Amino acid sequence: KMTLLLAMVTLISAFGSSFQYGYNVSVINSPAPYMQVFYNLTYLERNKKPMDSNLQTLLWSVTVSMFPLGGFFGSLMVGPLVNKCGRKGTLLINNAFSIIAAILMGTSEVAKTFEVIILSRIIMGIYAGLASNVVPMFLGEMSPRNLRGAVGIVPQLFITIGILIAQVLGLNSLLGNAKGWPVLLGLTGIPSLIQLLILPFFPESPRYLLIQKGDEEQARQALQKLRGWDDVDDEIEEMRQEDRSEKEEGHISVLSLFTVRGLRWQLISIIVMMMGQQLSGINAVFYYADRIFLSAGVDKNSVQYVTVSIGAINVVMTLLAVFIVESLGRRILLLAGFGMCCVSCAVLTLALNLQTSLSWMSYISIACVIIYITGHATGASPIPFVMITEMFLQSSRPAAFMVGGSVHWLCNFTVGLVFLYMEAGLGAYSFLIFCAICLATIVYIFIIVPETKNKTFMEINRIMAKRNKVEFQAEKEELKDIKTVPGEQAGKSEVSQSQL
């Protein structure tokens, strides 16, 4: 069952970390024109001549793209930090990045320096890179298996809430104006301060305490608090099995993750799902949304309210995913989500090309955007992060998050860089490329990715061992023997997740 403590730790870590990732994804969209004026004026004051338009375009694209680039660097720091400082410890340390960046961005106008904004975007990116990987790992390790999917989607829910709040506060009537933008950028530090004050009172991940720290007593206490009852022997025993099965391998580095045969399909699956998630065109759909609504006859001044309503749909659909993931399962949501994205990209290409000759086609375009966002929010966005937690055991999980996170941010960075050129060259046909990527991802998931709902980490690992054609010797009879004959533990526990 969901205890109050588990609910609180889920909300605090998702609000303190994931929320800000979402907030910073969209926070500079609304005030962009005012920030560009500030870049121009600062340059003019320093050099006594206005900024060249090419330089302005370059500076602005650097400002936008530094965030995903920082995210990539943040992902590379995940493994060393979570192994050394723990999951909770890493989240607490990470707040320093956000608070420093918030202060720098908030004071950039007074200090008359736009370079500080670009620097802050990198720092904020590093923060988001760590947060987007550590929060799902932390929550996935703390949740009971029947709630792991639902709890695992909460970080994604808070990312969408962050995007929505940034869109609302970025309305011209609120902070998206010449006076308000430094405040809009600086607000990001507040959730970090709240997390810094509250998170220390919550327990560390019991799996980290037992498997990596070897402190069974503390792990037991943390589990008892999280579950709300004293009898946690079964879960402790499952962790012990995992611990024994991993003793031979120790920590798996990113490099060895690519060479271990027993993890081959897990690794390929994570890379495919993360590439599918980012290269399926979600950023392009958000980018195009304004134009699609304008061409459908929405008033220019009202477009920003339409963008906010799309953000709201995103939140509602991700919230729906939290409630249905445990009943429908991960695989169905992934297939349905990418399926909806695939179909809506195909129809959108058609609708955008025909809307000049057929006026009602613009309404089809709007419907496609809404269907696309629904599909992405229920499957393609939240589930891949849940799957990384579930498909890897303790020793390889940090390295798997580093790989998954790096792919996520590099693809995000690439789409941001390439899409404008793609759009200039291909126009609406760009969406056919996204359609093909969604289709390829669906085929892969259908053939390879197993359902992980309600299974222990060891059971999932056993399924993947068969797929990797390696032995997985920790069969149930043997584990019963281990429980009943303590003296034979040493002999029986030579179990490796890949038996290389």
C-alpha cells in the first residue's frame, strides 16, 4: 500500500528536482523577445554599436541549447555520485547547482551580463541531467513492486507540471515581459530550497543501504518506515539474493556495461526507448503548435493561452498514466503511446499540406497535436525511465542510467540543433521522419521488451537472461536451500546475473 511517508518522499523529490527540469525546458520560450532585446542593449552599451543579426541568432541558439548539453554532462556524473553519496545524498548536493544558477539568472539584468545567463543554462542543465536520472532511480528502489510503475511516473508528472507552470508564469500579463523575465528565470531556486530543508528527514534508498553500504539494520529500519509495518523480511531476503547474485561482478562501469553479454538486450532496449522518446518529435510538436493554431484561425494574442492548454493536457494525461500503469502494464502503454504518436505524425503531415486548399484540415491538425501529446504523455515520455530502474539490478543500474540519460540528452540536443534546418528544408514532411522513428520503436518494443509489471528485479533479470542466452542459476529451489541451510550460503551464492 501507499504509505504517507512514501507519498511524501515521492512528492518532495519530484517537486524539488523533476519539477525544475520541466520548468527550465520551457521557461525561456515566452520571454525570448525581451531577453533578446536585453542581449542587444548590453552589447550596444559595451561596444557602442548594435549586435549583428547573425551573432544574435547564434547567441540565442547557444542559450537554448546549453540546457540539454548541460543535461548530458549531468548524466555522466550520475554513476560516481549515486555510488559515493547515495541517492538521497546526490539529490541534496544537486540543489547547489540549481540555487547558484537561479541567483545568477535572477541578477543577470542588474549585472548587465548576458554571458551569465548562458553559463546558468549549462549549470541548470547539469542539475536537470542529474535530477532526471537520480529521482526515478531513488523512487524506483524505494517503492514496493506493485506501486513501482505508478511511483516511477510521478517524476515525469512533475516535469509536465513544471512545463505548465513556466508557461502560465510566462504569460505576458504575468512575468513574460520586459520587467518580469529575470524573476521568471530566478524562481527556479525555490523548489530546491524547499527540498534542501525537507528531504534530509526522509530515509535513504533501502537497496543502496543494504547492497552497497552493507548496512542491513539501517536498510531494515528504512523499509519499515516506508512500508508502515515491521515485517519486511521478504523484501530484505530479495535484496540479499540480489546482493549475492552480484557479489562476483561488483560495480559495473559504463564501459563494462557494453561488454557484459548478460546485459546486452537490456542495454539495447534502453538506448532504443530513449532515442525513440526524444527523436519522436515531441519538441517539434511543441514548436509547431503555435503555428498550427494560428493557421486554424486562433487570434495571435490568444495563442499563448492555447499553448498553456496544451501544457495542461500534457499534465492530465501523465496523471492518467500514473493511475493506469499498474493495471495495464508498461508494455501496453509504450506500444499505445508510440502508436498514437506514429499515426498523428502521419496524419499531421497530410493535414499541414492540405490546409491551404481545405480550410477544415487545420482542425485535423489541432486534433493530431492533441492525440500526439496524449500518446507521448501516457507512454513514450514516462515509461522508459521506469524501465531502466526495472531492467537492471543494483550493480549495473547507475551505469544504465548514465547511458540512458546521456542518450536522452544528446538526442534532445540534436533535435534542438537540427530541427530548424530540417523544417526549412522539408517543411511539414519533417513529421514523416518522426513517424518512421515511432514505427521503428514500436516494432522493437513489440519483439524484444518484456512486461515488467508486478515482478521483482530478480524475476525481470531472469526473463532477460533467457533473451541474452546466458544462464541464470539462482532458481527457486536453490534459493529455498539457501534460506533453510544457512551454513551452505557461501557455496550456494555463487550466482551471477550473467554467468559469464
